[in-house]
Amino acid sequence: MESVLFVIREQTPRFSATEGKIASYVLQHPREVLSLTVAQLAEQVEVSQAAVVRFCRRIGARSYGDFKLRLSHDVFRTSEVPFLPDVELKPGADPAELVKGILRSFQRSLAHLESLIDLPKLEQTVQLLKGARAVYAFGIGASALVAMDLHLKLLRLGFLCVFSADSDLQVTASCTLKPTDVAFIVSYSGETPTMLSVAANVKKQGAKVLTLTRDTDNSLRRMADVSLVVPVTEGVYRTGAILSRITQLAVVDMIYSLLIVRDLDGARSSIERTMEAVHPPQARKRKAGKAG
């Protein structure tokens, strides 16, 4: 379920004057709106009840009740969520149950991810990457692992891709992009100060900003030209990135797979060249002989 607050903020420039009044009130008082009836909200904003209902439908809700349900997800999803809710982490935990719980958590998170995938945005991401002079991948902490995976995959496909695990170098690099470049910024919270600085620098350079964050109305997502999201599976202050990392890597795999099928022959050729360089024929033969 996509963040309704993000949808409202994204569509605000296209709203009519009446819709804009409703949108402004909802964005400023989301928690209070949850306790209002359609008549009470209409009175607060000084519009008709019909206008409120039309607004709800305009942003993709089936009814006012559906709108409030989606809004409640936004209001309460920013609170801490259980760390791997299927797993009971305690002294003496049964290893078999621990393994099953982790796998159940993975399955549920990936199923949730499927419902969040926006195919047009995924296609737009692929097109921007294909048309870029260079791709710069950004991410720190656990998000750096995801950015590094994208970096490796794009290199194997023959893309000019830049990544550094050093956060200072990332900020420096963000000031050097050309308008024909693309930045792919990974941050689960969407509020990491370094990544917000990177995004601001990239936009000053006139380059496109692609982001991969959790599905909330976060600051980094609002700065993106194209935003991809993963489920809210962990609190921002978490024991360790597990479910978020799995879902983010899955999105990278989707991008990689789409890039391959868009140019199958070229991708195959590039992958084979890099494979030959990393594993020369002689080395592959030796490995095959040992395996035999």
C-alpha cells in the first residue's frame, strides 16, 4: 500500500484550489484527520462533503473510509516495528524454529514487496539508467551493500558506474555529476543526512535522482525524480538491517534483469567478457578438473 501522504504531496501541484485546501490540511494534521468524519473534515476545510469524497477518489482511495485506513498506515507506520516478528530472539532459542521464523519473515516481506512494485516507475528507472552517461551509486552502512551490488551488476553489463564506500568521497562525488548522469541513492529510512546532502548536490548539478527507500513520506523520496520503495519491515533504529536489505537487493535484481532483457545479446556479451577476465579459461579448466 503506497504512502497516501506521499501521493498527496506528489500530486499537489496538479490539484484544483478546493483539492489543494484539503491536501494542505491533511498534510499538516494527518493524525487529527483520523478522528474526523467526512462532514467534520469538510467543515474544518470549509468545503463540501462531496468535495472531500472526490478528493479521496482523486488520490486513489475507494471511499473516505478507505482513505482514512491508508492514512492510518502512514501515521503509525513510522513507529518501531518488531525485529523479525516471526523470530523469538532469546537465550536458548530453538535453532530450527529460528531458521523457520527467519525464512517466514523473508517470504512475507517479499510478498509485501510484490504489492508495492510500481512497474511504470521500474521501467522509467531502467530507461534512465540506459540513457545515462554514467551512473553513480550512493549508500552508507547497510545501504552501501545494496549500492555496491547495483554497482557490480551495472559494471558487468558494461555501464560506466561509480561507487565508493567512503561517505566523504560519496559527498564529493555528488558534486561532480553532469546533467546526463544519474544518481541511484539507497537509504532505508530516507532520512540519512549524508544521503540528503548527496541528493541536494546531485540536483544542483542538474542530474537525475533515483531513490530506493522504505514506503513512507520521507525526505529523500520527495527529492527523487523516480522513487522506488520497499516495505516498512524494520524500525529506523534497528538491531540490524535484515528484511530491508533482502527487499532492497530484490529490487536491484529486478532492475538488473530488466536491463538484461532489454538488450539480451549485448548483456550476454558483456557478462561473458567480464567472466573471462575474472575467471580465465585456464582457471576455469583447473577448477572443472578439481571438481571432477
